[in-house]
Amino acid sequence: MSWLIIADDLSGAADCAIGFAAHGARTVVTLDTPAAGSALAEVVAHDVDSRRLSAPDAAARNLDAWHHGRAPGRRLYKKIDSTLRGNWAAETAALQPLAGIAIVAPAFPATGRTTHDGRMFVNDQPLEETDIWRVEGLTGQANMVAILTAHGLRTARISLPTVRAGAAALRAQVEAWMAEGFQAVVCDAEVDSDLALLAAATAELPAPAFWVGSGGLARALAAAAPQGHASLPAVSAPACHRGPVLTLVGSMSGVSGKQAAYLCGKTGMASLVLAPQVLRDGPHDAAWSATQRELGAVLAAGRDLLVSIGRDDAFDPAEGPQLSTALAQLVLPYFALVGGLVATGGETARAMLSAAGIGTLTLKREAEPGVPISETTDTPARRVATKAGAFGTESALWLAWQAMRQD
């Protein structure tokens, strides 16, 4: 069985796809077009980079990915952020007429994201009361039934008692709603077994359907749905590039800040905090060249380096792509020296890989839930670890750094 995963950012694409790789499917993440990975893998996760776009533009990119990536027998997984950032509802509404009923379950219990009464919670706190939504400037309640209904989808909700009644009863309920003309179903889930039941109940639905969720539901589907092994060309393991590990922290989340501090504390590696204004001004800023020389000297000496973006009074979450692009341009002259890349924040990871001309990653394993490890497809390959900014344990970046160092 093959899958097309459409994601709105790079870290999410990798985080979603790694569940299939863990169950034996050859799995790639693409930055260019889904077709670029179809000949390489059974599971293709495509980053459409739509989180910061307008809703109509984001929907159009998802539709384009669907038209270029669909194939007979290939199932669709629409990856969304477990904290409901971005244009997830508009994207889901655009895909629904083509792909069938939307099975919506963004919960990721392993990272503290759960769903109850159709609302999202982070470590038992209502999502709308967290720093995640405050940083993003989001308002209202994280009520997915209401949000999808506002986007024109007739939406039902599966409560926890219905989920826990078992896969057979759950499937019967979904099929009944499909017969009644519902276009989306939002599913409550508080533990991994809830997602496992949902996957078992819906993986073989007879009518057109697609799944909408984060890495949690993707892992459950990978375990529930047989992974057919397509006739793909054999691929030998490439030699890995030797060089220092570069860690880029573009996320403004306090979680990422603590993880960066833990990494530096455990390793003693060099670190640079970049003033946002330097990145806004680019090479015209007086500090740009000096900063570039400083980071280049560290990498040229073969030393690992952590580079993060600071904050100032002018900070606006909407400028994330601009700052990430400037960060990548700052690093690019010395990127050839890098043996492994750890990037937190999907925009940061995409900007660096795009600047370096890297368009495809092969998924390998996880350092911890939500921190996938991949390799570039060039020779020699580089290891790459990606992580969304707002989750992971305090040691997440350190574990990713260790993975870069393993032979």
C-alpha cells in the first residue's frame, strides 16, 4: 500500500512519514513535487510550505500536490499541526470533494497533544490558553467541529466512549455518518490506543476517505494498514559526510530555547545568538560579515555549532520565513563543511535545505517521538534531524545531536 502525505511544513512532513518508515516502508520527504519521490519510495511526504500563506493560496498548493502525487491505490494523509496552526481547515475543505470523507484526529499523545469534546489540549491545558497560540496571535476556541463547519464541511464528532467501544462499533458509526452525507468526522483521542482503534476501524473503509492528523494518527495507520512492498530499485546505503554538526534553532518557542540550553550544557559546543535585525537587514547590516566569519571559523575548525535566532521588540511571528531564509543565506557559504544538520522549526529546516539544493530526504528512524532522523540522497549523504519548535523533551536536541554522531 502506498501513501501520499501532504504537509504544510517540513518538520511535520518528516514527523508524519517516519511512522511508515518504522514499519518497513521505503519513505521519502520531498520539497519540490510529490512526483520527485514516487519512483524512490512507497510513502511520499511532500512539504507544500503553506503554513504562512493565505488560506486560498494554501488550499491551491494542497490541490496541486494532490493532482501531481495521486496514483491508483495510493491513499492520502493530510498532515496538520497538532496545535492547529496554519490553514489546516481550508486545506482539508479543499481536498474533501476529491478525496472523500475527512477522518480528522490531530492528537499526538506521546507529545502531550490530546483531543476531548472535539477540542485540542496541550498537556491537559486548553490549546487556546497556551503560549503556542499566544505567540501565533490565534484567537477563539480550538474547537475543530466548529472550525470545519465554518469552512463549509458538514462535520460530526466521535466521542471517547464511541472510540473505546471497539473498532467494529467505531467503523459502523463512521459508515452511518458517511451514509448521511457527513463530509468530515472529528475524533477524540487521549492515549495511543484510541488512535490505534480509529486506524483499525477506518484503514479499510469501502468508500473514498482520507485522514487528517499529526504524527500520532500516521503512526497508528502505519501499524494498522499493511505495508505492501512495491517493486522499487535496490538502494545501497551511501557513505555519510564527515564534518561538524550544525544545529539551527529558528523556532521562537520557549520549549526550543530550553532544549538548546540543554544541548549546549551537555556538550559544551559553541553557540551564536543572532539579533533578528541582522537577519532582517541581511548583508547590508554591519554585523552580517563579522557574524558569518565567526560561524565559518567554528565550522572550519571542525567544531559543532548551535545557531539560534534571538528576539527583540519588533518580533512578529509572520516574519519567520524571512528570518529563516536569511539565516540559511548566512550559513550557506560554509554549509559544505557540515556533516550533520539538526533543525528545529520547519521553516528553518526547509530554508537551509533549499538553499543547499537538497530536495529529497530518506527517512530512517527517530531520536525520540517527533524527532525524525533522515539522510540526504546525495553522495556522500548528510544526516538531518528535524523537530517542530513547540514540543519534545528537554533532551530532544541532544538526542538528535547524538544521532548525528553515530557511525
